[in-house]
Amino acid sequence: MSEAGVRDPGLQPERTRLAWRRTTLSGTVAAVLAGRTALHGGPSSARIAVCAVCCVLWVCFLAVAHRRIRTLATTGDDGPPALAARHATAAALCAVALAVCGALLVL
């Protein structure tokens, strides 16, 4: 029987870690497709600039996600600490900005 106040996270940290990995994989695919789109039909300086911004955003998101994956992998019995607000904001802003850059490449 567990004591009151002791948290048993179960498999939640592992599921969350796998979700971060899937998200980074989809971001990687988006960055590769952005590069392909920028070079398709002859590269222009505007397309190359937007593609470069997409790649920088992808690297920033990857850094945040990798930090969270490491944190989730090294948690103790009481579960992982909450995601810091600045990291959550950075991940969300990178994802939204990457979507905007992708839309600019398509248009």
C-alpha cells in the first residue's frame, strides 16, 4: 500500500518521452520538406531565407525537446518535474513559427 502524498507516475513519463520523440520526428520531416520546397522550381533568395529560418526553428525546437526527453529519462520514483513555462513557451512558439514558415513556402 502506498503512503499518502507519494506519487506513482507509472508509465506516464515514458509515454510523454515517446510523444516528444514523435514530435521531433514530425518536425524533422517538416524541415526536410521545407528544404525540398525551397529548392523545387529554382531557388530564390526569399525561399532560401525562409528555409533557413525553418531550419533554425527546427534546431531550437529540437534542443527544447531533447532537454525534456533527458529529464523524463532520468526521473526518480516521484515522477518528472513539470515542464518549465519558458521551455513550454519556446516549444510552442517554435512549432507555430515553423508552421508559418511552411505556409510561406507553399504560397
